Amino acid sequence: MTTNNEQSADMQWNTEKRAAHYDDLAARTIPDRDLFYRTVTDALPDESEHVLELGCGTGLLTARICSTHPKAAVICIDSSPAMLAVARQKPELAGVTWITGDIRDSWPPGPFDAVMSTFCLIVLEPDGQRMVLRQAYDRLRMGGVYITGCVVRPADVEEELRQLARWETFMEDAGLDPEDIREQRASWDGARESIHTPDGFREMLGDAGFTSIRCPYHRGLYAVFVGVR
């Protein structure tokens, strides 16, 4: 049996290994990728001046934040030096502040207008996820928003299997290598206990203190949640 720590170590290794090709991998694994990311940035208030992104990876979301909110000061935290190395090479991200570190550790003091993330919470055990959400709440100004794009698990097991089959078909049609598809499917199984149902994710946000929780995007296994402090 794989422990949470072993699971996180495996994901970290894969992250380092795949950093150079991560942007292409994301295009072949995330259905409706542009709409998904656009929904995340659409939830960012126009007047946002200070934004913290957690688990930024190669800067896929970061680039969209900088494009839609060019005056915002953006700080990004990620534990992967290889991912950050790719992000730093992107000219459109020249003004971003990069921090190498674990998102469960200390953050810049803030306050921030928004804390944002995509796909980084699932590498943490549930207690770690709750800790990160509480820290996000504490770092936001009153009225600030936490925005996250993530995967969610259908409450019904049969529906989960149907959605997983559709996801695999999407990856096949997108031209992803069969071995990569098997690895993606295995990553779901390995992280399943850390993947919440939509109702479970809402509950976790509420327990962290967020109000006016909404879900502007939910298609298949992917969803976007917004919580207001």
C-alpha cells in the first residue's frame, strides 16, 4: 500500500521528470482547458493588486493572470525547481515573484486580494488541504477571494467510472501516449482519497471560514470553486 508521503514523493518525481513537457501534457489531459482556466481568471476581481498563486508549476495559470490583470503583483509558490525553471523562461512572466517551497509552509504575509491554485491540493492529504485553505483564508483581506480549479470525484461510484472512461477517451483522442494515459489513470487511483466530491469540497471551504462559496464551472471530473472571506 502506498502511504500519503510515498504518494507525494512519486508525484514530485513525476513533476520533475515531466516539467519540460508539462504544458503539452496539460493540453492533452484537461478537457475544455481554455474554458477551465478562463473561468478561474474570470473569478479574479478586476481591482486585484496583490495575488498569490499556490503550486504554480510551469505558469499556465500565471500567464493568464498576468494577461488579464497586468497591473497585479503576482507571487507564486511551487516545490518543484524544474517546473519553476520552465516558468522563469517565459518572457510574459518576467515580472512575477517566484518562491521555491512547500505550500504547507510559511507564505508571504499578505494581505492578498486573491489566493489562487489549480490542481495542487490533490497532492496533499486531506488534513494538509484543510491547513492550506485555512492559511489562504488568513492571508486574504476582508472581501478577498480564494479561487481554485481542481478535480472532483462524483459521489456515485458508477458515475465516477463513467466520467473516468470519458476522460480516458479524451486523452486518446488528444493523442496522448497509451503509457501516459495509464499513468494518468493510476494517478487518479493513487490520489482518490484526497479528491473530494463537489459537496465535500464546498464543506471544506466552509470549514476554513469562506462564505458565498460558488462553483462557476463543473464539467465531468473538473470544477472551479470560489470562496469569499
